[in-house]
Amino acid sequence: MSDKPMLRALRREPLDHPPVWLMRQAGRYLPEYREVRAAAGGFLEMCHDPALAAEVTLQPIRRFGMDAAILFSDILLPLASMGMDLVFEEGRGPIFPNPLRGAGDIDALRAIDPASDLGFVGAAIERVKAELPDHVTMLGFCGAPYTLACYALEGGNPKEQRTVRTLMHREPEVFERLMGKLADAVAAHLEYQVASGAEAVVLFDTWAGDLNRADYERFAAPFSRRALESTVGKAPRIAFVRAGMHLLDSVAALGTEGMALDWRVDLDDAFNRFGDRLALQGNLDPTVLLGRPEDVKRRTQDVLAAAAGRPGHILALGHGVLKWTQPEAVAAFVEAAREPVPSRS
Ligand code: 1CP
């Protein structure tokens, strides 16, 4: 069994210090990332080139020494493999110019074969693994079916979810057909990433927090569970639902080894409720990193005090690093994880 700190934390073994990593730790807040991106010409070009994807995955590890490297890629790429046009517009983010409209489009989505459709992902994982320091864990990831359905139906940022909710409430059987196809694609892609060398995987459900508990249980959770089946016993899994405070019992019941918490969740309370069953990741508010390094340290110590050294804590932000973040703030966050854990006051 591996003694990498991140994997030990996912097994809830006691550690002197929690492992630490950040969502979106590779990205535009790093000057070396912006340089590679400018030379590559665009975001998708970086994702499709295993050498570039590996390089930007490793950049934050070299600079800050986190305990996990998350593959540089995007949750939306499997939708492109299923047949959807995906473009990244400068300043606007990812767009599907032809979002799904009705049962015909849904039935036309292809099943994916990750080794051929997403071979650049496996190749990038292999390259990162070859250069990764011994203590660093390689993370793969996918979007959860509900979040993927949001982008596929809305075509862009799904803040309003009008099309998603219309389909869900008017034609639930068609919505569930879409969710089933997405679950199978995610299952295949997670399994492929593990086969390629990912040592743990994260399932990101960025938008499911907008559902109430009953709708999450009916329309989202069964498909996340199906998506996670292919990796049972192969690699530890971490489930994340942004703004999912009201869904924690349901997320904990997905059967993953870890649960990532956003900053609105009381970490002490979450440890009392779930700490005997799950590793818990989180949960500093990413906007704290817009502050001064000494304040980042202090606020990180508050998070560590809430976890109080209990086994299974993975120090992380409650969501991704913001692009306006100074690298010094990320350094302060990572350093705080290595200092003595403050006791709960
Ligand atoms: O340079 C750029 O302009 C690209 C910005 C960017 C980056 C750095 C995008 C576009 N994706 C990524 C990488 C990415 N995305 C990773 C890599 C690993 C890491 O964390 O460092 C991961 C895990 C993701 C996951 C992702 N993409 C999620 C789920 C997690 C979350 O943040 O909630 C979501 C919802 C996306 C969609 C996406 N891709 C990119 C953007 C700007 C967005 C959000 C679009 C929107 O809804 O407005």
C-alpha cells in the first residue's frame, strides 16, 4: 500500500500534518502558466497536447510542493468526445454552440472509448507520473453527470439552468436517459484515468447544489453512483458538490472514500457527522487568498484547528483558486499545512 500522505489521508490513517492541494492549482494566477498558454495558442490546444498538459500540471508542484497533482484537462472534454462541438472563447470560457435540444440530440450522443477518444489524457498522466516527486499523488477527475448535463443543455455557464429544469420536470424519462449516457461516459473515463496511472479521482458536481435534497436523490445521485461504479476498489474517490451543505448526507452515501467540502460547511461539524466513515477535504474560502499572506496563514490555521488533527483531513480550498490570486498567498496556504496543527480553542 502506498504511503503517500494524500492516499494515507484517504484511508483515514493518522498523520502529523494533513496533505494539501488546491482545485485549479494550475492556472492563470501563475505567470509560468500564462506563458505556456500564450505559446500554445489556447486552452484546448494545451489539453490536447500531453507534453503541455503535463508541464502545466507540474508547474504548481515545482513551485509550491503540494501533495497532489491534478491532471490539467477539463470536465467538458468527454462531451466533445460524445459528439458535441466545444469551443473556448477568450474571456467567455467554454461554450457549446449547439447545445442539446430534445430527445433526438440526446439519442445521437455517442458512447465514448476513452483510450481512443481521450488518449491524450492517458498520455499526459503517464508523463506527469514519470516526473512526480515520490510523495505526490496523481489525481484524475471527471464532472458528475448532473453538472455535465447542465453544460450540455445550457451551452455555457449554467447559472440559471432553465433548459435543464424544463427537461427534468417536463420529460423526466428523457432527462434520465441523458443522465444514464453521461454516467456511462464518466465511468469509462474515470476507469481509463486510473488504468493510466491516476492514484485517486475527484468527481466534481459544481451545479448539483442548486437541487433540493429530493431532486438530488432522484435526478443526480443515482447517476453519480453509477459513474463511480467502475472504480470501486481500484482507486479512492472524492466527491465534491459545490454549495451542497443541504446534501451532505446524500453525498456521503455515494460510497466514495472522501468528500470535499466548500467553505460554507462547518468543518468541525462535518468531522463529527462523517469523520468516522469518510476522509474530508477542505475547506478555506478561496477569496481569503486574495488577502495578505499572514492573513491567509491565520485563516488556514482556523481550518486546521476545526479539523483538529483528526485522521482523514485533506487541506484544500472550498473551490478553485481564483485567477486574481497572488502566488505568495498560495505559498502561505501550503506552508501553513506543514506547521504544527493548532488545537481547537
Ligand atoms: O486558461 C484558461 O482560460 C482556462 C481556464 C480553465 C482551466 C485552468 C478552464 C476552463 N478549465 C481549466 C482546468 C480545469 N478545469 C481543471 C484542471 C486541474 C486543476 O484543478 O488545476 C479542472 C479539475 C477543471 C474542472 C472544471 N471545469 C469544473 C469543475 C470544478 C469547478 O471548478 O467547479 C468546471 C465546472 C469546469 C468548466 C470550466 N472550464 C473552464 C472554465 C472557465 C469553466 C467554468 C465555466 C463556467 O461555468 O462559466
